[in-house]
Amino acid sequence: MGMVRSTYEGNITGFILLGFSDYPQLQKVLFVVILISYLLTILGNTTIILISHLEPKLHTPMYFFLSHLSFLDLCFTSSVIPQLLVNLWDPMKTITYGGCVVQLYVSHALGATECVLLAVMSYDRYVAICRPLQYTLLMHPHLCMALTFLAWLSGVATTLVQSTLTLQLPFCGHNQVDHFICEVPVLIKLACVDTTFNEAELFVASILFLIVPVSFILVSYGYIVQAVLKIKSATGRKKVFGTCSSHVTVVIIFYGTIMFMYLQSAKSTYKDQGKFVSLFYTVVTPMLNPLIYTLRNKEVKGALWKVLRKILVVSIT
């Protein structure tokens, strides 16, 4: 395998993303599966953004947050998957230093933003189910915009701190990244100095962006379950649980896989498992979000058919 030259010890001009090179027979299969997943991600999330904007019935806090989640997923996958597809096909598996830096800052910001946004969405479901009479008053447009802005701002802030600290580490010419993406944990492993401070900072950030949001979500759903159990109608209980189960599914897949990656020590030996686990929050979850939120949602399906009929009528006339 070709090496990317470094100008002098410690000054890296590019990296080699080893990715799944230990599984050569699997790479072409992964290429096809990930390409199809990426196309479905683009189609599904773009559809949600369009119908949330075009259909007046969907101009509610839930779909406001959902459209932001879809936009996040579009940006996040686009910062990771194209490079992953190139590396699965190209035996050189190289990425420029600048490309790695951009991927690190952008993907980290978007991932952290999504951690906060999913917690915000659980609060929206809590208010809708536990305090329905006050929903319109509590979840007014200004609050929704403020909560969304907070999610984006926190994502940008954490990447400016974590990614910058990581890039300050000397790599001493080490340019083989044993992963398919430039991420903070894998780049810390390349450093040729003591990384205790960076690991501690990463752990604190993981608590703030993983443990705290998950705890908030669990508390929200604890109240939601209590409220649902008080509903006398079995049909009513089933409807509410159906609405919330989609969000819980996303939360379990997204947070569970990120926790595996970010809460383990930089010296952890689970490198291969980490690569496959990372595929879940970089490829699988963004593809599943539109499906999970729309397959059992009559409002979205109705709005989609309405928009498609309008397009059909316009195209015929």
C-alpha cells in the first residue's frame, strides 16, 4: 500500500484511512450497500424537508425539529460517506491533511448537534403528551427556534474545542488512521506524546453530549409512560406509544453506538468492532430516520401523497 509522504517528522501532509482493508473480500460488498444506503438517505431526508415545508398541516414543532434532524443527517452523511466510498474502491485509501481536518470539524459538529437535538425532540414529545392543553403555549415558535439554535451552537462550540485540541497533538509522522473517518478518538491514538489531557477532555465532552442528553430523554419518557398508562382507551395508548417508539428506536441506535466509540479508552483494543459500530451512526441511523418517522405516520404519508398529486397535476397540465 502506498504511503503519503510527510515533509518532516511531525508535519503530516496526508493520512491513510485504513478502514476495512483487513477485510478485502468485504470492501466491494460494503461499497454497494453503503452507496444504496446513502442514496436512500438523500431521498428520504430530502423528502421530509420538502413535505414539512410545503404542507401547512406539518408546520408544527415536531416537524420543525424533524426537518432540522433530516438536514443534519444529510450534511453529516455527506461529510463522511463520499470519502468512505472512495476509500472502499481505491487501494491507496488516502485523504489529504486538509480533507481530514474539514471532515473532523464538520462531522464532529454535526454529530454533537444531533445529540442535543434528539434530546430537544424528546422534550417536545413530553409536552405534547403530558401537557397537551399547554402545548401550543409552551412550544411556541420562538422557543423552538431558540432550542434548535442552542443545539447547533453547542455542536459548533464542542468541535472548535475538541477538534482543535486534537490537531495540536504531534503525530511524529504517524499517518495511518485505523478507521474510515477522521474522528477525535482515532486521531488521539496517533499521537506520540502523553494524551491523558485529551482523553480526559474527550470523556467530559462525552458526558455532556451523550450521558446528559440520554438521561434527559429517559426522564422525559418516564413521564410519558406514566401519562400513557393513565389513558383508558387501548387504542389511544397504542397510538401514543407508536408515535414515541420511533423516537426511542433512533435514540437507542444513535446514542448506543456513539457511546461505544467515545466512552472507551484511546488504548482500547476494540478497533475492528469500533469500525463496524461507527457504520451505524454514520450510515444506518441517517437512513433509518426518515423511514422510522414516516412509515407509521399517517400525517406524513397523507402530506406526501398530496404533494405528489400536485406535482403530477402540474406535470400533466
